[in-house]
Amino acid sequence: MKKLSILAIAFAAIAFAACGGKKSAQADEAVDSVKSFEQQQIEASIKMHMDSIASELGKLKTLPFLQEGKDGISLTKQEKQVKPDYLLPASVADEATTLTEKYRTMSALSVDKKIAALYEMPTEDYEKAVTKLASDINDPSFKAIEDANTIFETTTTLYDEMEKNGRINYFWQLASAALVEQLYIINQNSDKFLSNFNDEAAANVTFRIVLILDAVNRLAQYDPDIEPVAQALAPLDALNATTVAEMKEQLVKTKEQINAARKALIK
């Protein structure tokens, strides 16, 4: 594409010299036409790549500790008595001011609501916060989701709807916040939250990180709103576990980076 641009500019210069500048307008139009074509090709390429990443992400199961029923985890009566003090308060919804902050906060709170429910903690405030954020955001794509509190799952259905509604970049804001919040929570009690992981599930977490990092790093070249997200997530590339044991060890080593990413994404 760069070669096309160079040729177009060279052609414009030659035309200007030969015609004494009389046809400069036509030459400029030719250059603009090539630039427009190049931009269309770039945008099409980016979209194709984003679609591919989202498709792969959509194939991954929800992390085991957030799954329902027999595939999820269960807590003993004694474990439920020790309530987690690391969850985000529902009030952070009021502190989210920009649209990107609202998307990310909504995603993180939907993860925390699942953990609160697991410990049989009240979840009404989380539900109200998520509902308020969804209303503030006013994204028609959310109509494709039966329950806004499951938005952290970032399904292919949601991606397709957000793409139709011109919100594709915000999908990756949702996915990034959900990823960081899940990793942060696992680190708070890895013995429990990794107890129903197998090596395949651990490898899927690594793959999830790779996919999201790929998406935000590419988009950061064109979207200034997602550049801070890419920077916050960059240290997570150190997580490349293929077994549960590796994951547990790597999560400990990257704990500070995960904590920093959480602070960067959720104000």
C-alpha cells in the first residue's frame, strides 16, 4: 500500500511539472483516491483480524471458578463465613465518568457480583450498579444479552452486535477489564479458585490473554482511548502457563502487575 501512495505522489508531481500546474487539482484527487483506497484496505484488514480474534475468544469457556453448577466451585459453610474484602464496592460505578471507564467498570462489577453470590453476600447493590452503568452507556448491543450481569463473558453474540452498532473497540474494553478482574480474584485465593482447573483450562487462560493483548495492541495504533489499556495489560504477557501448577506460580510472580493493571483500568 505504501508503494501505491509513493507512485501516486510521483505521478502527481510529474503531471504538475508537465502541465504547468493546470491539472494539480486532478492530481490531488488521484492522490486522495489512492489514500482512500489504502485506508479502506487497512480498515478491512483490521476488522478481519478483530473478527478472527473475537471468534477464537468466543470459543473459550468461562473460567471454571465462575461457571454454574457442577462445573463451578462450591464453598463450605465455613468458607462462606469468611467474606472476601477484595471485591470492588458497587459505588465505583458512580466514579466512572468517561464512556470507556463505564464499560470497564460494568465488566469488572459483573465479575465481582458472581463472587459475591458465591459467598452468599448481598448482590442487590451490584445489580443496581450494573443496571445504572448499562443505562448510562446506552449501548443497543446489550439487548442481545439476557442478563447484563453476564456481560463479562464477552460472547461472540455480543461482539457481533457491538460491531453492527459501531462499538467494536468498546468490546475490547469490556474483555480487558473482565480478564484483569478475574486474574486479580484468582490471586486472592488461588488454592480455592484454581481447585477445579485442569491443564486445558489453564492453557485457555493463557490463550485468552494472548488474544486480548493482540487485539488491544493493534487497536492502540488507531484508538487513543484503548492505548492506556494496552499499556496496562502489557506485563500480562508473562503469563504463558500450560498447566495449573505453572499458572499458580506465574500468578504469584505477576501479582503486582495484575494489581497495577486493575488500578489502571478501574478508577
